Amino acid sequence: MPEKLKKASLEYHAKPQPGKISMEVSKPCLTQLDLSMAYTPGVAEPVREIVKDPANAYTYTIKGNLIAVITNGTAVLGLGNVGALAGKPVMEGKGVLFKCFAGIDVFDIEVDAEDPDVFIDTVERIAPTFGGINLEDIKAPECFYIEQELIKRLDIPVFHDDQHGTAIIICAGLLNALEISNKRLADCKIVCVGAGAAGIASMRLLDSLGATKENIFMIDRKGVIHSERDDLNQYKREFAHQTSQRTLADAMQDADVFIGVSGPNLISAEMVKTMATNPVIFALSNPDPEIRPETALAARDDLIMATGRSDYPNQVNNVLGFPFIFRGALDAKASCINTEMQVAAVHALEKLAREPVPEAMLTAYGLDHLEFGRDYIIPKPLDGRLIERVPQAIIQAAIDSGVARL
């Protein structure tokens, strides 16, 4: 980051008071009566009601609108294992997004525990405070085990945004890109570079949406993940199948889709030229993508391109998902965020991008015109319709799949 921006960022976080979030009191505390209601003796009455029925916590406390954003700091942004405390600015930032986009309150919690079982035990013990758990910046493969165990143990939504938030936005954008390219997901050869949290979750969700698993080629640091390798963890083995392809260049031959959730400058213009007609490239490494859009588009004029950056069209941005997904899950009093709810979010975002763009959104982005097409396959974060469409889709899916407790 340039020195000027670095200084501005530090000042932003330090002044006028340290940090980005604070607690506010939602009830008056101006009179003796107010004080007696807020604390003793009045507070005893909701306590008694919650003892009678734990569900009353949603009526008398903040639980139903409170999310824990929790990390152990083992995979913070692109900075790696910086530790729990250094991850706190990111967790506060997530809290800002939850509040600003969906009106959800957040406690950010940084747990000093790299041991997955210690982390799980800690989260399980504090879970009664919250209506949902958003796991954040936890390294793979431990993140898969942590999420699975917490889902088993808790009766509130547990959601690892680095997995499912990313996957949902990728899938929504990809379905629209394939519609424009006149291709069926089931027929597409898909190459995914990056077999960590985002890559595995995205391929799992594409499988749920109708992709053919044998057409999915995952790439890690050692090349193509195939059935003859003996160094694969259980999560990578899900996508290992028989193939003679061994390198990224091999896999890119005749590929319809490339999804990068790994690192910068991993694919070349020559690789792009070997892809199938009307290819789709989601180069999502941030800030430096797997291939620069200028390079990819110079190699192919039939390409649809997306990145993780806001200065190019088709930004894959998790803020399109997690605030609104949790809004719906909380409003449904859902016990989890299941695959059906994730698929519902995909389709809600997919459909929204195909609708006419409101004037207010054009104004927000300083645009004269925007319509569904190669440069607009994913809704933009400041689209005011997101708070209506995505939560409603989540609520309906929660009801239909039997996990809502409205």
C-alpha cells in the first residue's frame, strides 16, 4: 500500500476514538424507573421467563439480532497466521458491514487457540449469547472440521464466510456468465486453482447446483488433484478422479471456466488461449489476481471476466452475501444455514443481476447506464434491493427445509 494510504488507514482506525465499532444502549436510562427496569429489580422478570422457556431469550434480549464474528487469526486476509489479536481490526470491519448493510449487531471475538478442539470448545461455551456464529479467517483444512463440529453441537446458524460466502457469490456470477455464454453448468469443464476454504466450498456448491464432479479439476501447489495422489486430505479427496492431466496448463486446455482463489499471476495469456470458446475467468486473488483482466481480455475477445477488485467490472464481493444471509437466518430463527438456504441465496443474487438497474444505484456508482451482460453479471453491494431479496429467499428456504423456528 502506498505510504499516503497507509497513513490514512492508520488515522482512520485510530481517530477520533480507536477502532470502528462501539456499543449503544437501545432503551432509555434517564429516570429512577428506567434504571430499575434496565437492571434490578425489573431485570428479574425476563430472567424468569427465559428460565421457563429458553426461546424467550429472543423476545427479551438482543440474542436474535446478535452475531459473533470469531477468529483465531490463522488466515487473516492475505497476511497469513498473524494471531488472534492482530486479526481484531478485520473482525471489527466485518462488524461494520453487518451493521451497515443488514442492521445486525456484532461482538467480535478473537480466540487465542490454534488447536481446533480448544477453539471449538470455546465457541460452544459462549454460543448461548448469540443468534448466530460467523467464523472468519481460519486456515484450511482445520476450518472445515471446526465448522462441521460447531454445526453438530449448536442449534444456531454457524457459517464460515471464507467458505460459503465466497462460494455463493462465485456461483451466482458463474450461472449468469454461463447464461450469457449459452452454456450448461453440467457440461462445463471447470478448473479451480486453490484447494483451501473458498475453493472446496465453491466446488461443493457448484456440485449441488448441477455441475458434473468429473468435469471439475482442482489444482493445489503440487498440480492437479487426481486419484493417484497419496498426499491428499479428506477434503481434497472429494474432488480427486482419474485423469492424465497433471499441470495447470494441462487442465486449462478446453476449459470452459477458470476459478482462481489462490495467488497472483498464476495463469498466462497462452493458457487462456487454450480454453474453450466463450470462456469464463474468475481471477479472485486480491489485490493481485491470477491474471490481470487486461492480459486475459487481450488474449480472448469472447471472454467473461470477474475479479475480487472494485476497480474492474464484475467484482466478486462477499458483502453481497453474508449480511443478508444472516439477516434472513436470524429473522427465520433458523437452527442452521443449510445447503438449501445457500442455493436460495445463489438464485436470488443471480436473478437480481438480470433485472433493470434502479436509478438510485446508478447514482451511487456514478453511472449513466448498466444492464445485464458481460460487464454486469453480479449485483453491486450498494444495490438497495439486496436487503429485500436475499433475506426473503433465505427465510423461505429455511421454512421449506424445516429449519425455521419463526
